[in-house]
Amino acid sequence: DFDEEYRRTKYKEDWLTPDFYHIAKTWEGVLNGSNCIIYRNPDEMNFIKENDIAWYDSLKEANVESLVLFPLKSGYELLGYIWANNFDTEKTMHIKETLELTTFFLASEISSYQMFDKFRILSTVDMLTGVLNRNEMNNRVMQLGIDDRPGRKNIGIIFADLNGLKTMNDNNGHSAGDKLIKEAAAILKEVFPEAEIYRAGGDEF
């Protein structure tokens, strides 16, 4: 527990300043491939002073006198950071091991979430246009078909067929046809900004 004296002299509650994320972007350079940073006293933190004065100044301003910091990584991808500061330095190794294990589980969890999120996007979004795909349209139709809630609202459906796609592909190549499809999707999103837009087929929305 923090006593009142510690709060007045050590604990800086408004440490999350507007430039925090700009400073955090420099941490990877200070780590320089290492899997963690450990500093048990202000003297050891001089390494940060020599390599990243902006970060060092922010730590001093926040009254940080000891620091353990781990990057959260999935393979070579940096996901974020986890750290502890102003800890009991007699328990440094225990804190390091705890954070190391926590980092492993957090990174695995975040990586799994991101992977499933990518799968969800791939299964619901048309990669060419960015609108919803036929699979998601079928799911939506199925939901509407079983929706028997009393007082449900009527909906309107518009089918749009893009004319001239085959001619564009034949005369100018499929890249030109793809551009035409993307432009059509952009127009639909602009005209119906609040609507659900699906690419039902090659040139059908």
C-alpha cells in the first residue's frame, strides 16, 4: 500500500502525458534486440540517459528510480510492452521472472486474438473493395430469415449490377476491371454511408 508520504514524494499520477506514445516508440532502440531492461537504481538508469535522453527525462519527471521492462512480441512482431517501476529491488529476480512469464502469456493471447480477427475479416470482407462479401451476405440473409421478433422493422434491399465490366477487362485488362469495381464500391459507400454493402459476385452489389 502507498502511504500518503510516498504519494506526495514518489508517485506521479499524471505520468500518461500526450508525448508518452512518442517516447514509447524509442524503447525498441534502447532494447536493441534484448528481451528485457532491468535497472535497480538511478545510477544504472544512466544507460537510458546515454541512449535516449527524452525517455530518461520522462522517467525522472515521473520519479522512476527502478525499472523492469519487457517487450511483448509474437515472433518478430512487436505488440507492446509490460513494465514495473519503483519496486522492491531485493525482489528484482522474482519480479523479472514474473513479468517474463506474464509477457509470454499476454503475447500469446494477443497474437491469437489478432489471428482470429484476421480470419474473421478474411471470411466477411471482400479484399478488393473493402465492402462485405457474399459469405457475410448469406449469413445476414439467414439472420433475417429467422428473425421473428415482434415489431421488427422492414428493410429495403437494392441490387446493383456494374455494366461494362467484361468490355473493360477485354479491352484494358483485369487490373482496369478491378479499378472499376473498386470505384463502384466507393460510390455505393458514399451514397449509402449507413447501409450494409455487400459484393454478391464479380460485378454485383
